[in-house]
Amino acid sequence: MTAAVSVACGTQAPVNPTTHLSTLVRDLKQGQVVDGVPCLVEDLPPRHLHVHVTILLDGNSVPVPAGIGVGKPWGYGPPGFIATGGCFAWIHTHDTSGVVHVFTQEGRTFSLGQLFEIWGRPLAKGGAFGYQGTVAILSDGRPFDPDPTALPLTPFEDIVLELGKPPATPPRPYEFAAMSA
């Protein structure tokens, strides 16, 4: 089942009517730097890694949108896959799979907080996406209790954000088999 997204007027972001969470992506421009992460057309660092993010609200999946960290205009490859953009932040998504692409220089690590800053969505221990309440972070199935924004993004990491009640059955780990770092 695909939920429609309603567009609100004024300064409010579109909100998914099923979850009541806004997952709208920030509009980036070429050369813009957000929380130390640039959005560039060229000159992406050679180190490329992937992490996977799952978001659950009271046990129900909330899609991670395509286009996080991608400046407009967007060009599509296969349907739903953003192949080109006005710029690409060093942290970005191409589709709604939850796979986050991270380009970084050797010896530098980015964090979950930087992903959320680029996304333009709030993240804190007491809430995310406008939701206020219990937020649990799992990194590769293990609880991450400190500040969620401090979680480092590491190769093939599987991150789960549980907002509200945890699911009755934990989500299955994401399979990175077809991807390379």
C-alpha cells in the first residue's frame, strides 16, 4: 500500500497522512555546505561507503525518501531512482530503499546527525520528524544510547530508528550483498 503525501500551505512541510511525520527533503544548491558536508557537481571523494536506515513509528515502516542530499533538478534513471541532480552532497540517497551513500575523505567519519541535517529533519534523543517521545536507535541490532546524532556512519551499517513503540518483531537486517564500498 502506498500512502499519498499531502502538501501543506505556508511554511509547513508535507506530512505523510498515515504516519503524520514530515520526511520532506531539504532543497540544496551547488556549493552549499550543510553541517560540514558540501553539495558538489564534481570532486566527490574517492572513498564511498553505504549504510542502511530503517525508520519505524510504533512498529510501522516510514519510507526514507529519495533525494536526500541531492540538489534539483533531478534526473531519473530507472523509475524512482535519482541518477542526476544539480549537486550531490557527500551524504545522499538515490531512491527509497533506505540505502544512504556516503562519500568521505580517508580518516574522516560522518554521523547520523549530519545525515539528518542534510535531510532537513530534526533528530534528538526525545524526537524526530516532529514526533516527540521515545526514540530508540539500533546500530547493527545493538542499542545506541548516547545522543543519536553522534552515531558514526560506518561501512555496511544497518541503522534502525524506532519512534514510539518498538515493533512486535525486530526488522530483518538489510542485505548489502549486491553493493560494494
